[in-house]
Amino acid sequence: MPIKILGIESSCDETSAAIILDNKILSNVIANQEVHKKYGGVVPELASRAHQKNIIPVVNQALSDANIEKNQLDAIAYTRGPGLLGSLLVGSSFAKSLSMSLGIPLIEVNHMQAHLLCHFIEDNGKEKSNFPFIGVNISGGHTQIILCHNYFKMELIGESLDDSIGEAFDKCGKIIGFDYPAGPQIDKKSKKGKRDKFKFSIPNVEGLNFSFSGLKTNFRRCVEKGLNDDIKFIEIESNNLCASLQATIIKILSQKVLSAVAKTGVKNIVFGGGVSANSGIRNYFLELKENLNIYFPKNQYTTDNAAMIAMVGYLKFKEKKFSKLELASKARYKI
Ligand code: KG4
Ligand code: ZN
């Protein structure tokens, strides 16, 4: 009998619900929260309130898109963490009450594992990575290099010591007047700019760890200096600023990913997280001539979504890894 699972994601500023039938996604509804735009970042209290408003319509929409009734579900998977506590609580309380009222198992999911495991969602027979693989989680909240031995045995081997890679995009974008999240706009403008117009330094961080906060300071100084010379600096140079910034971010990322390959000898690399939608990062790694097997998620599974939560729900369901109702949500949740 095929398994039908409802996945619920509410860790940050997207309220999302998805239905999976075994490893095939039937629906994936995402409500974005426009309310944060004018603040230049996510406001936690506003996020929780928006989740409360969105959760019932989003779940109903996911069920109706999949043409499924609540009582046909076999289990409910939800994001336990990491994320904003108030936001996590909205999704977890909803998932717990629904599993209780339907009398079906509850499955807790680590959001960061889900960003990587969405790779296993069925996609027209497309080839999947073997284990072990190096998972590269690049999102707004995290920058992690993870050695994945199997679906659930994941070993963190590198991470950012300060800002995440997504924050590098978002904070630099804010300096030149872009709305949050700035990543997609920088990606788009980079295509029209010169990568070597501005030079930003590459931080010297030991091992497989990253640092992105220096880049933001570097970028700010460059913009301030430019504005001193010409008030129209941002307007004139925005494409070149974006292209040079993105090229620097790619360089920082690639150095560490290639070091991880050298260190572990693992040649399969699976990317995940919002920043893995970046076209410059995709092109760079897909064009590498290093005899590596590179996998990127489908675009719709890069930024936060419940399809990835439902996928992990399915993998855990098969191993009967169910969760107790009293499990607490975790703002910090190790992989
Ligand atoms: O995974 P995600 O949706 O949320 C977290 O779990 O953090 O990632 C959001 C991040 C934001 O920083 C956003 O700017 C970035 O992903 N992002 C991109 C692109 N699309 C989204 N960054 C660069 N290029 C993109 N195309
Ligand atoms: Zn995420």
C-alpha cells in the first residue's frame, strides 16, 4: 500500500504544507510572508502571527491540490527545528493536534536534514546520489558541510563561524538598497555585471569552516568609498557590484567544498537550501572538471518548503521512526 504523508514546515517565514505519496510529491503549497519586506529581515513575532493565520488554509489547499481527504493520511511530519521558536510552535502544535485527532503517527523532522534529503524526491527517474555524499547546506540560517553516511547518520564537518552565506547575500543587498531577501536579485543582476570589477578579500579560516561577516564589511567600505566619489555610484555600478560579490561568495564556497572532497575522498556532492537556487553557484559546480558527481535540488525545493519535510517523513515512516507528542520544538537543533 502506498504511504500518504502530510508534511508541515513553519521554521522561518514560509508557511508550507505538502502531501507525498511514497517518494512522489502530490502537492506543495507555500505561503510567503510579505510582512517582513519593509524591515529588511524576518521579524519573529510577525512570523508567528502570519503562520497562525496561514496554517489552516495552507494545509487545506495542500490536501485539495493532492485530491486527498484528511482521513486518508498515514502520518504527519513536521519541522521540529532549528528555527524561530514561536514559528516552530505553530507548526508543531498543529501537527500534534491533527495526528492526535486522526489517530495517526507523528514524525519530527530536522529542517537541515530535510534540505539535503529533498534530493531523494522522485523526479522523472532522475539519478540520485549514492552514500556517502558530502551535503552542502547553504541557506539563510546556515552554511554547513555535512558528511552523510546514510539517510540519518549525518556528520557536521564544517560550518560558518559567523554570518551564513544567505546573510552575506541579504546583508550586502541591503547596503545597496535591495529588499529582503536580496539573494535572488543579486543572482539576476550578476548576469549583467563584471565579476572582476571589484575585489573583495577571501577570509582565511581554518579547516572546513567559513566566515562571511568580513565580506559584508568589505562590501560596505567599497560602496561608501564609491558614493564618496560619485553620488550615483550604486545606480551605475549595481550590476558589477553584484557580479563581483557573487563571484567572491562562490570562491569562498568552492574552496571549502573542494577541501572537503580532498579531506574525505568522497566525490558525491548534494547541495540544499535557499542559496542553492543561485545560478552562479550551480553553473560553477556543474561545470567543474574534477570528476565529481554534483546534485542540486529542483528550484522549488531549494527555499523553505514542506515537500522536503514530507520526504523525510516518508523515509522515517519506512523505518517506523515515530515521535512522541511531548517532544519539544528546538530553536537550535543539531543535525
Ligand atoms: O533555505 P531558505 O529558504 O531559508 C532558511 O532556512 O534560511 O534560504 C533563504 C535564503 C535567503 O538568504 C535568500 O536570499 C537566499 O536563500 N536565496 C538566494 C537565492 N534564492 C534564495 N541566494 C542567492 N541566489 C538565489 N537565487
Ligand atoms: Zn531552510
